[in-house]
Amino acid sequence: MTLAKTQCFVLLLSGLLILLEGAFRVTTPLVLGLFLQDLQDEDSPAEKIFLLALLLSVLNILQTFMHHVAFYYTMRLGYGFRSVTIGVVFNRLFTLPGSALDSSVMDTGKLINLISNDVQRFEEAAVFFHYLWEALLEAALILVLLSFQLTFVSGLAGVGMTVLAIPVQLRVARELSQRRGKVARSTDTRVRFMSEVITGISSVKSFAWENSFFATMSSIRLTEVNHMRVSLTLKSINYALYFCSPHVASFATFMVFVTLGGTLTLPKVFTVMSLLQVLRLVIGRAWTRAIETNSEAMASCHRIESFLDLADTELQGPAEGVGGA
């Protein structure tokens, strides 16, 4: 909430732009259905067909424009979050007493990782933050439109096949958040260890400790790589769901509609498939990516808050000792 208050205007503006982009994205399949229906109708005037084609072009141009402008402001929002967080970390760092430099709070590897890796998560999360709510709103609207195009049951079947992946995505996001913390801790250990080795390289060479330190470094790096491998595997699960969902949803939608006695036409097929593609985009990609990036950002936020809280403890420690004396 504190970060959001620092960029309140950009946060609201980017949310409005993403909402408008979603409106254009959902409207395009409906206009496409009307366009195909008029093409099939021999009595439809040519002027109307050309106007619908022009409207399709305008909607695509507006969607592209809104998309790029919205991402500009969300990236700007991420830059702001990153700058503010770096400023807070450095501000706390400069107010620490000299005695705190030897404490675990001031661990070199941890500080480098906070500034270089953890704050980067805020920049990535800001780009997809609004899709946490906009994607769900768009999915509900798509369900309503599918109900008008076919039936409510068939529309529910198509949306349901996509929504069924949400519990898996939530589980993956939770595991990603935990793995992000493990990767960060492993990176802290590796950076700290290498810093100590480089600082005392004279002693390492004098006592011929190269092999021992290399074995230790390889073990630390192997642990870090294993955590990263699991994180990438979890992300690949989300991408697999993203690519499979429209085909499974289309099959379920049309199967239920035909089973209930419905008749498929070319405009209905293209409109429904376009809406399901939009659903895949907003749920299978944007919403999933929003969960991934924001869960990682929450893990980084907890790490930064832990650093700031520990810094406060270090600041209070010397004062209590003087008072007691």
C-alpha cells in the first residue's frame, strides 16, 4: 500500500487504460461475427459490410494503441516502485551505526541481492498488476457473451474448462513464491561466499585451499540451480496450460452446444473461437503472469521488510546498551 501511494496517479491511469483495452478486445469478436453474418446474407448492403470492416480495423488500431500506452505507464509504474524501494533501502543503510557493519543484517551478499534482484520483481509485477482484477472481469463478460451466442450451459462449459486451471495456477504461484525465497537465499550465500574468497584470496593461495573452496562453491551453486530448475518447471506448467486451454475449451463448448440440439453457423463458430482466444489471453497468459510476478514481488517485499525490521533492531541495540550503562 505504501508503494501504491507513491505512484497513485500512474496506478489509476494505467488501470483505466488496461480496462479500455479489454473493452476493445472483447468487442472485436462481436463485430467479426456481424461482419461474417452480413457476408453470408446476399441482401446485406455493401455499405454496411464496408463499415463493419472499417470498424474492425479501428478496433484493432485502438486496442494496439491502448496496449502500448498502458504498458508504457505500467513500466513507468514499475520504475517508480523500483526507485522508491532502492531509496528506502539506501536510506536505512546510511542511517545504521558503524557497529552494524559487522552484523548479519549488513551481509554483503544479501544487500547486493536486494538491490539487484529483489527490487527487479516490483518492476515486473507492476506491468501485470491490473490483470489480477481486469482479467476476471473480462472473463465474466465473455461468459455472458457466449451465453448470448450459444447457450449458457455451453458457454459455461467453455469458460469452465479454462477456469479449472485456476487452482493449479494458484498452487503453482504459491510454490513459485516459496522457490523465489529459496533462490534468493541461495544467491545470498553464493555472493557472500565469493566475496569472502576474493577478499582473502591471498590466504587461499598461500594454504592451497583452492580445491576445497571450489568444492564448496560448486555445492552452493548446485543448490541454487536446483531451486531455479524447479521454478522454471513450474512456469512451464503455466505455459502448457496457456497453449492447451483454447483447444480444450472450444471442444467442450461446441460439443455441449451440439449435444443440446444447437446448430453451428460460421459467424457463431468464429465469434465463439475468437472469444475463447481472448479468454486464453487474459486468463491463461495475463492473469497467470500476474499471479507469478506478484507472488514473486510479495516474496521480495517480505525480504526487504525483514531487512528494514532487522535494521531497526540494530539501531535500537546500541541505544539500549548506553542507557543501561
